[in-house]
Amino acid sequence: MGEGAAPLAELHPGTLDCVHCGLCLPVCPTYRETGRETSSPRGRVYLLRGVAEGEIPLGDVVAEEAALCLGCRACETACPSGVRFGSLIERARARVTSAGLRDAPAQRLERFALRQLVPHKTRLHWALSLVGLGQRLGLDRPVLRLLPEWLRGLAPRVPPLRERRRLPGLVAARGERRGRVALLEGCIMPELFGAVNAATARVLACNGFEVVQVAGQGCCGALQAHAGDEEFARSLLERNARAFAAADGLDAIVVNSAGCGAFLREAGDWLGPDGERLAARVRDVSEFLDEAGLRAPEGELRLRVCYDDPCHLVHGQGVDAAPRKLLEAIPGLELVPHADPTGCCGAAGTYNLTQPGMSAAILGRKMDALQAADPDVVATGNPGCLMQIRAGVTQRGLRARVVHPVELLDEAYAN
């Protein structure tokens, strides 16, 4: 390798796993939209290898492609050689950032929000409370009118305060006690999806599990890692590893956000043995309930439901059957297939804000499939996907509501 190898030299061994077969091309969202080789996983591996070998400069082309990738990891599912592309692209983004190549206003705003707002519970709570107040008073309308139509649809409605209450320290098991679990509360989830956290705790309790809130937990670092802020992401992950290591008697750490779950399950790559111990206990809520044996709900939900796979659940964690099995266990519910269940929706953390044009195009494919299926409900297990698909449903004027699968289970147990 030449003198130019230094910026990405550590990534070179990982790029050698690619055998250039092209099986990743049809599943890559950006390649499907552009048809450009450089905008495919194989093409990006070539770029990274070229930089590592000193043949290509670490410049704008590499920076643009690292940013354009969604990190959906569909290529990993398709790859026969086991290329860990998600890890490669995240580390490449970190090198791009440290080289000063990712310094546009949108990226500076993203970095500020992910460092100074999202991981701080009090700051995030009051910031969203102000946004919610503005929404209720209609003060957001002039601002929204200045935004492109697509971005207007992405602005989430801040729930009322009663839905943003933190969970109690302990939710008791109902019926025969089967175990004790911790629920990852998360950063965005309590503020925008508190109802999902509450439903998750109730469903776990209905299945005989005591649910505890572990003191000291917080933002896991997944969003920061995806954005290339490696050291800050590691510091957040270390804090969570310490918090959960101090909690006694846990059968599992249950996660209801696919992106967070995928990141925590790879904590060993970031923290070594401490991370491996954390990762070994992490389970997505659907996977955990399926493995434990779901107590079938008795209440009927006569609904046609499309389940849509979050990328970081199906590709990052390899969980696809469990959510469908849980939904099929609800009496009266009909699980309706659609044409693009494992395709990315275009949310990808903050991607829909930093790459709005590509994000909208990718969502268009998803919405075509969902519109053709015409369900009563779309169920998906990640906050970014919930917001993105809700925006698409609103834009298309579809009748479907968009929910987390545990919310449907919770409704069935309540009936």
C-alpha cells in the first residue's frame, strides 16, 4: 500500500472479503435509484479499498458516497462472503468527518443535535415540549410553509405530556412470574413514542415478566455511530454497559427500537469483553416474546395488517419470523403481504433530513407497495421507520394507521 493508505488503512482487510459477485446490487436502495456502480455496496467497497491502498484520494467522491449510503445492511443479508458492510461504512464516515470533508450546515446541525440535545434527557424533553406547545398553538405553520412539502410531512407531532411520562421503576408481572427483564428506555422513544414503551412494558407483564428500569441508562449511541461520531458513540455505549452490568437478576435486556438493538448487539466490536457481555443479553421484544413462548391474547382485532421489516431488525439482527408469528397469534388479525417488506423505507436515522431527495425516492417504492396492499394497519418496529412511513401515509392520503407491533398486542390483551 502507498503513502495515501493511512486514512482508511484499518479498513483494508474488511474490503478484501468482497468477491465482486454483484448479489448486493439489486437489494441496495441507492443503486436501485441511481444505477451507478459507485452508489452500490460493491462500488463503495472499491472506493474504500482504493483509498486504503493509496490509489484514490480521501476526497469528495468518497465523502459523498459514504453519506449517500443508508447503512440499511441489506447487502449483508445478500452477501455470500460475509462482508460486514455496515461496520465498514460507519468507520469510513468517521474518517471522512475527521478529515473535515463532512462540514456542510446540515452535517453541523446534525452533529450538534446528536451531541448536545438527543443524549440529554432534560434538554430533549424541554426542547420537544416547546415544539409541542408551538404545534398546539399553530405557531409551527409559518415555519412549515417554508419547508419543502416532503420535509413538512416528516415533522413529528409531539405527544401530550401524559404520553411522555417515564415508566415506573418496576412493572410487576401478571399471573405466574416467568422472569425479570430490563427495558431499554432509549432517548427518542420516551419523548415521541412513550406509548410504545408503555405498551411494551404491559405486554411483557402480561406474559409474566417483571419489567425494571435500570438507573443510569440513556441514549445508546446508535445514531451517533451511524453519523460517524465514533468516540462520542463509544462513550454513550460505555455508560449503558456500566449501567446494565450493575443490574442484578436480569434474564434479558429487551429493546423495542431495531436500530438501538442492532447497535447494542454489536457492542463487543466497540468495547471488547464488556461489550460482549452487554450484547449477549440484548433481545428485540418480538424475538424475546417468541423465544419465551407468547401467552396468546384472547381479544380479537379484526384488522388487515402489513408488517414492514425494519432494516436493522431483519438485516442487522436477523429477526424476521418472530414479529409475524406474534401478529398471527392475535385472534381475527389478518397478516397481509406486500411487495417490498424488507426494502429500506429511507429513514435511516437522520438520513431523511440530510439526504431528503434520495430518502423520498426510496420511500416512494415502499409506499407503492403498501398502497397496493391497502391494509388497515402498517406495523413496524423502529421509531425512524414509524415516522417515515407515517409521513408517506399522510402524503399519499392512505387510510392505514402506522404502529409498533407491540401496540397491537397490547390492544388485543386489553380487549
